[in-house]
Amino acid sequence: MATAEINGIEINYRDTGGDGPVVLFSHGFMMNHTMFDAQLEALAPDYRCIAWDERGFGGTPATGPFTYWDSANDALAILDHLGIEQAVFAGMSQGGFLSMRAALTAPERVSGLIFIDSAADVDDPETLEGNKKMVEAFAGGDDETRSFVFDVVGKIILGDERLEADWKPIWAELDAEQLQLAGATLLGREDLVDRLGEISCPTLVIHGTEDAGISLDRGYLLANGVRDSRGVVEVAGAAHAPNMTHPDEVNAAIREFLQSL
């Protein structure tokens, strides 16, 4: 593991090194860079893989309110820090939100996009209210309430009892103030569907068919909006994090996409 002072914060990241093409992995809400361990293990022999902790999660603290545009700038600054001119940006859920913004901010730095259960639109009012209550319950609830939140979150993100058991102790250590800052970013993001046509780099969408957090049709909306879509890979039976629950299938799709560039 390594850290870098970037944009006024200390960012925690993992870099597999090597001379291969670079893939930058950005995690989802409530998660950290380790959610991509299976991808780094599979791809590192041929690609330089970088996974990092975004503001509010893992080893990267948020020092105040921020947007996904700020997170996009963090990702680009990691490349600067490592002397990398261009990378494929692979983002799961909120990692996709920031990767999309990186492509809009600095298209010359993004050689490709991989969206894993992400979206360009915003959540419906019911989902937004549910996410708001989740953040409030974590910040102000007792242990029993927080345990219930973890059960709900685990089923939505993972849908796998073994993985849920692994992640619940990690979620229990999350700082309430940090989660509130990250939650405000999640709840306050803007709709970018009308800007998808500005994205010209090759783009792959990977999406779980049973995702209750971001439905499959929203993945297709994203894929159909960009200028160079390489289609949608449906991961049958997967919830919100198919790269964790179905790593072999996801890794194969990522490798095929990378080889096509």
C-alpha cells in the first residue's frame, strides 16, 4: 500500500506496477479498494492495475464536503502523481460516477471506460429517500439499528452471505462523519444522461441482472448514450457488485475489452 498527498488530502492506493497498459479501479459507496482484489490478481500479470480509496472510505479521509467532480480530479491526480498520461478507468457504482466525470473533464487522459453496475442518471425519489435514511441511521442509530442497516446494505451490494459476513466488520468501523460527507455526495449528484454523447472513448458496461441498487435498464441507458459503446455484459444472478460475486465472468469481460483497445 502507498499514500499520496493530493488535492489537499491523503489518498491511499495500491499499485501493482509493471509496464503494461494502466487500469484505474474506483470502488463503490460503502466499499474500499480491496473490492477489486480479484481483478488485480487476475490482470496484474499483463496490466498495471491501480486501485484506490475514495474520499470518506478506506484510508482516504474526506476533509469537508466534496462532489464526484472532485473525486474525478483525485483520480486524475493519482495518474499525475505516478507519472501516467493515460489509463482505462474502471468504476463500480459511485466509482463509475467519478470515472464518467473524469472522461468529461480530461478525455485525453481516459483511454477507455468500464462501468460496473453504474449509471448516468440519478436515483428515483424513493431510492434517494431510502439512501438518506440509511446514512442517517448509520450516523445516529444504536448498534441494533446499524446492524440492521448493514444487513440491508449487504443484500443490496453483495447478495452473498459469505461476503456480507466479511464486510460487516469493515462497515462497523466506518466513521459516521465521513459517511455523512460521502452520503451527501451520493445524494447530491446530478444527472449526466444529456452529456453522455460527449464521451467518445470505448466504453463497456458490466451489470448484474439482479441488481436492486441500480437496475439493469439504467446500465443499458448508459451504454446506449456514449459514442463508442462496446455493449453490455449481463452477469446472470449477480447483485450490485458482480466483480466480487462473479469474478471469473467479470474478469473475462474486462480482459476481452482491454485486449480490444
